[in-house]
Amino acid sequence: MDERGISANYHTYLWLSEACLNSKSLSDAKKLHGRIWKLGFNEEYLCGRLIEMYITNGNINDAFKLFDGTSYRNVSSYNKMISALGTKKMANHVLNLFSQMLARNVTPDEITFANVLRACAGVSVPFHYVEQLHAKIIRHGFGTSTVVCNPLIDFYSKHGSIKYAKQLFEKLCFKDNVTWVAMISGLSQNGLEEDAIHLFCHMHELGILPTPYVISSVVSACTKFELFYMGEQLHDLIFKWGFSSETFVCNALLTLYSRFGKLKLAEQLFSKMQQRDKVSYNSLISGLAQSGIYDKALQLFEFMQLDCLEPDAVTVASLLSACASVGDLCKGKQLHCYAIKAGMSLDVIIEGSLLDLYVKCSDIETAREFFSSTETENVVLWNVMLVAYGQLGNLYESFKIFSQMQIEGLRPNQFTYPSILRTCTLLGALDLGEQIHNQVIKAGFQPNVYVCSVLIDMYSKHGKLDTALEIFRRLNEEDVVSWTAMIAGYAQHDMYIEALKLFKEMQNRGIKPDNVGFSSAISACAGIQAFNQGRQIHAQSFIFGYSSDLSIGNAVVSLYARCGKVQEAYSAFKNIDLKDNISWNGLISGFSQSGHCEEALQVFSQMNKHSLEANMFTFCSAVSAAANIANVKQGKQIHAKMIKTGYNSETEASNVLITLYAKCGNIDDAEREFYELDDKNEVSWNAIITGYSQHGCGNEALTIFEEMKRSGVVPTHVTFVGVLSACSHVGLVNEGLNYFKSMKEQHGLEPRLEHYACVVDILGRAGSLGRAVEFIKEMPVVPDAMIWRMLLSACRVHKNMKIGEIAASHLLELEPEDSATYVLLSNIYAVAGKWESRDRVRQMMKDRGVKKEPGRSWIEIKNKFHAFYVGDKLHPLTDKIYEFLEDLNERVGEIGYVRDQSSLWNDVEQSQKDPSVYVHSEKLAVAFGLLSSSYSIPIRVMKNLRVCNDCHNWLKFVSKVANRAIVVRDAYRFHHFENGFCSCKDYW
């Protein structure tokens, strides 16, 4: 221009200054400054552009010299200077210039304050400085200025003073897009994501368009609070607003979909992303790894490298976790090599993931070597080793690690204590657990929810529920894991009512139960046969998204089975896709406990056909089922399987076998099983004592009881039921009363209703009915139906109509639908010849719709059970049975048997000549057994009611004329008939 004689004017230099700003050339800027100075251009705007040029190029000194030399230092020029410095993030220069401005009495405007506040947000400015600045803002009348308040809200939010930020936001009359963004971002940054979501919804209702950053913050908040549906809706809005091209927005959506297991949606989004960064890959790789899709995760890792993106520690850690989850040690070691080559093997996250890999892949030696090679200051690594030895059940090494870390000066954290406490829980080391609990208190972790939940679990599983409840009630924070641990503890120790009360309290407080909470509550319902309540809780679990949860499915199977709902139990069992041992055990144990023992044994057989491995609980449940129906043959078969699998050496197994043989009438086998057991516990002693008692071996039961005490085993309430029953069955009145007194005086056991019932039975059988009545009157507890039934039964034996009527009146009031009361009372009247009274009882029974439970007897012949009722003629061999029975009656009559007429209903029945009218079921079963079994096999019959006097007498004579041993198990005890005598010695 100069060569052509054209003079540059103001606008020319203005244009040249813009060019210098864009080129960021400091030399060009200085040349231009020289030309402007020579030509005498001093216009304010041009000087401002020159200052901006120097600041942009980092030449602060020249910028300040030029600024100080200009005559236009008003608020506008200060604002330009402050803005330019702020743009270059030179916060300290901004604050110094602002102080100079105030010193020169230049009044700041809202632009000044806004720029200064933005500068404050970028440096560590004392909070009181901003408070003073806020006061100046108010004095200058900008307290409600949106321009000023927006950066002020941002500052308060970033410095944790969200309360001040909210107050400012609420006072603003006019809020622009920036205001909403600042407030929503501030809430999100301060952990108030839920408030951020609500504010965003309000913003959206007002039609204010958010920024991509706000959208990503709200999507992240949805992930945190598990608001997947809302996150999906936001995805639609993101697409509508055109934010789907923003990588960080898509990353937030990737994390949302990955966290909720919606991996197809995540993969679709990932494939459509215009630009991917490390976060994109990390989010999807982590999601795939956590869902066990480790092949795709590793493939994505390769794609990441092809995209020339270097995987960071988070990516490698996610991949190592994938390998650990599926046990792929080989691939994990390859990743270990990669981490070493990439120089990230010393990263804390990588170290933790590598150690976790070796531990989960059961390579404990490599884990220990790797642990030893790391910097031991990392507490996480010590915790992983604690978990490793805990999983191996090695308490010695666990405690050694726990002690060593403290010796080396490392302070255990909130994850250390739970790791060692879980090992104590698993191995039953309660004493050590209590010592660690003391350390927890000293270390100040008593209020920690995570630590307390593990303590609650430990004490609950060891039966110290009072201690567990004390810890639970001290918690200030309501944590679902702690509630679940407490509920599960109650359920595991048969405190079902308490478990359900706590579950209801949990729901009333608005705490969402997890799958363990639901399954424990359903199990509690199964324990008390609360069928309807259990179904309601099951329905609730569906609503909460646990329809396919295995633990809940197993609990439901157990509920239906224990409540005797056979078809429903099978249906629930079929609905479980991946059945485990617990699923099968639920059916077997449930059917066994609800009396459907044949079903239980059928399920056990099916389990064997499917070649499924039975565990201790399976065997014990199956043996119990066989014991309940006296199926000694199948019981022995199960015993043989237990021997093959090695479970027979377990104390629990021996205990159920003792009960099996005792209940099947083989008291000698039960005794042998007991004495061959090395490690006897209280259940072992109780089983043999109860067995002896049921077989009328009272003296043997008491001998064993004394031996139990000498061995140091503490008697329980169950023990004394067996001891008192033994005394009752053999007429040891004084001994029984002394044992009853010793419960409280010597053993600190408060007698329960069943113990009082035993004492009434002892006195009643001995004929001391008056003493029995006085004993009942002096009881500190209200007598229940069992006690009055014992008294009524004794009155029938001893023909005491007066006391019998008293006992019956109480029973009819307590259990008016129980047929046994009417039958016993009618028998008393029959013996006394009070036929009108007997008929009246029978009519009362008819009027009330009470039906007498029919007598039924079972006998097993050639692997098949045969059942008989009174006067039964439905058996295929009926004619032969009755013909043989008639012959038997003649033979026993020849040696002195006389039919007891009092066993019949009335005088009309007594005159009946048809045998089918009065032939009781046990007679038919015994006759069939004698007809169908070999001479060397004892006849074993099981009856659902108490054997009557006539049948008992008849069986003694039959054992003599047939020269066969006959074992009858009735509702009360065993009778061993041989050579004309019964083991009960006619005292039953």
C-alpha cells in the first residue's frame, strides 16, 4: 500500500490487528504496534485490540505497559483487559487488575464482576474473598443480575457451597439458559443428582434448552439412581436436540446402558458414534466384562488399539476382571504382560485387578508372589489376600495377613474388617470374630454400615441374635444389607415371626428389599406354613424385578412343599430354569416335613436318575422322609449311598440315621450307629434317648442321659422331652418328677408346655389322676390341648369318668374339631356302660360335623406298601386275608385270647357277628404280612392311631401262635411283640 502511495487508515490497522490475533504472531504484533504508535492512532478500540494481541501471545508485560500508557482507562477498557486475561486463564493478573481498578475509583459494572468471578472459579481463591466480592456486587445493585449471578452460582457450586448457590438461584427473577445449566451442574457436582434431575425436569417443562454438558450430567444421575426409563427418554431428547454428535453425551448414555445390562442398545449406540474416545471404549468394555461377555470385551480391546487409542488402566482392569470372572487365567496373564509393556503394571487399579485375577483363578501361589512384589502400602491388595485365604477356608493365613498389615503400619479400612470377619463366620471362629469386633470399635468403624452388616451376619449365623439386633438398632443409616442380614438370621434360627415382623418394618420404612430379603421372608413363611403370606411376598418380588431369581424360586418351592401344596410345589420347581441342589432339596425336605414322605422319596429317586450329586442336606432330608413312614429298606439304600460318598462319617448324617433306625423299629441298629459315632453332639444324644423312649427302653434312655451329662454335653429342652417320655413309658414316676425339677434347678432350663405334658402323662399312666389334676392347677402357664389330652387318655386307661369329663370339657373348648376328644370320651362312657352318654357324644360329633379319623395301617411287602382301613375289603387278597384271619382267631382263642368288647362303638355293634365290622386295620395288616412274607422276617406295621387294648392283646397271642416277631409303631410308641409278650409290658 505504501509503495502505491495509498495511506493506511484506522480501519486498515483494525483489520491488521484481527489478522495478528488469528495468526498469534508476536513479532507481527510488535511491528503493527510500532506503526500505529508512529502514525499516532490512539483510539480506544484499537488500543484494546493491541492489548488483546499481547495477552493472546503471552506478552503480559507489554500488554500492561500499553494499558498503563493509554488515556482511556475507564470501565470499558478495564473490562476488555480483564476479559482478555480471563480468556488466557491468568486469574491472578485479573484479580490484581481488579484491585487496581477499585483503587483508581473506577466503578465496576456487571461485566466486570462477571469476568472477575469467572477468574476466581479457575484458581484457589480464599472463600472469604468471594464473599466480600458478593457483598460489593449487592452494594453496586447487581445482586439479582443474571449476568453476575450465573458465574457466582457456578463458583459456589464448584467450592461446595451449594446452599448459597441454591439461594441465589431461587432469588433470581430472570433465569436464562446459563443460569439453569450452572445450577443443574452444581447440584450434580455436589452429589445431589436427584435434585439435579428434578430441576432438569422443571427446566424442560419451561421449554428451556439445556446444554450438552447438562444433559450428560442428568444421564449420569439417572445411572446412579437406577432411573433407566428416564435415561431412555433423555436419549430421545438428545437425538431431537442434535446432541448425539457430542462424544461425552454418548459416553454418558453408554454407561447408562452398560450399567443396566442393555448391551445391545449400548453396542448400537457405540457403532453409530461419529467419534469415540477412551471413555467410550472403557464404558462398553466394562459393561461387557461385568455381564460375562468377555469375548466381545477382548475383541473391543483389539478394536480400540486399531483406533490408535491407547487403553488406560481402567480398560485393562475391566478386561482383567472379565478374565477373573470366567476363570481365564491364560488370557489374564497375556493382559498382565501387556500392562508391563505399557508401563501401567504399577498402577493401583491394575495391581488390584491382577491380584484379584490370580485369586479368583485359584492360583494362590502366583497371587502370593505377586502380592509380595508389590508396594505393600496399598491396603486394597492386603484386603484381596484376606479374601483369598478366606475363600480357601484358611483362617491361619487370613489372620496372619491381618496381623502383618498392622505390624507394617497399615491401618485396616472398612473393607479389611469385613474380609476377616467373613472368614470367621464361615469357619465358626466366633471367639476370634468377637476380638476383631473389639478392634472395629477401637478403630472407630462401629458406625460404618458395611462393617456392621458383616458383624450382624456373623452374630446372626452363630445364634447370637440379641447381639446382632443390638448392632442393627444402633445403625443410623438404613442399609438394605443390614436389614437383610438380620431377617436372614432370624429365619435361619427358626424365629420366623420375628423375621416377618422385621421384613414388614423394613417395607414400612420405604427400604426396597433385595433378593436375599425376599427369599428369607418367604422361607420364614414356609417355616410357619403361612402359605397366603408367602404368596403375597412372592408376588411383591415379581413387582421388584426378581421373577427369575434362583434364591427366591428355591424359597417358593420350599414354601409350597412345606405347606403340603404338592402340585404347586412341582409347578414352582419346573419354573426354575437353572436348578441347583437347593432346588431339589427344597422339594425333598419340604415334602418330608409336610407329611408327603413318599413324594419326597420319589423326588430323591428322580434326582439320582438325573445323575445329580446329592449333598449332606439332600441325604438327611431323604433319610428323614424314610424314617417318617418307617421305610427302612429305602432308608438303608440311602445309607449305602451315603457310605459311598463319604457323608456317613459326618455327625449330622449319623444323627438322622440313628433317628431312622429308631423310628423303623430297629433300635439295635440305632444303638450301633450311635456308638460308632466319634464326634457326638447334643442332637446325637437326643436322638438315641428319644429312640429308647419310643421303644419303651426307659432304663436304657436314662443310662444314656447320665452318660451324656458325664461327657460334658449340656442337655437341652429336647433332651428332657425324651427323658420324661422314657420315665412315662416305663412308670418311673419319682424319677420323672425329679428330672423335671432338675431342669430349672440344675440346668437353668425353664420347662415348656411339652415338659408339663410329659409330667401329666407320667402321673396319668401311673393312675395318679388326682395328682395330675393338682399339678395342672399349679402350673405357672396356661395348659394347652396336649396337656388335657394326656389327662383324658389316662382317664380312659384307668376308667375315671369324672376327671375324664373335666379334661374333655377343656379340650372341646380348645379344639372342638379334634375327633380324638370325642372318641376318648365315648370310650370312657362305653367302659362304664353309659351307652346313652356315649351316644350323646357321638351325636354331638355328628352335629358339629366332626369326623372320626379312620384307623389306617401300613405294611411293606416286597418293596410295596399296602394300606388297610377298619373292615377293609378292597385289597386284591381280601378273601385269603379274612380266611387266614379267621384261622388265626381260632388259634389265639384256643390259648386264651378273648375279644375286648369295649373297643366297639355301642351295644348294637357288640352284637354284630360279621368280622368286617370290628376288624381293626392292624389285624388285617399283620394277617397279610404273615401270609406274604418269609418266616425269618419280622412283621413291621405302622399305624396312624394309638393301638387299642383288644388289638394289643391279640397281637401278643398272635406272636406266640405264629412264632413270629411283630413290631407295631403306633402314634405314641413302638410295641415289640414276641412269644406272647410286648416290650411295653402292658404299660402304654
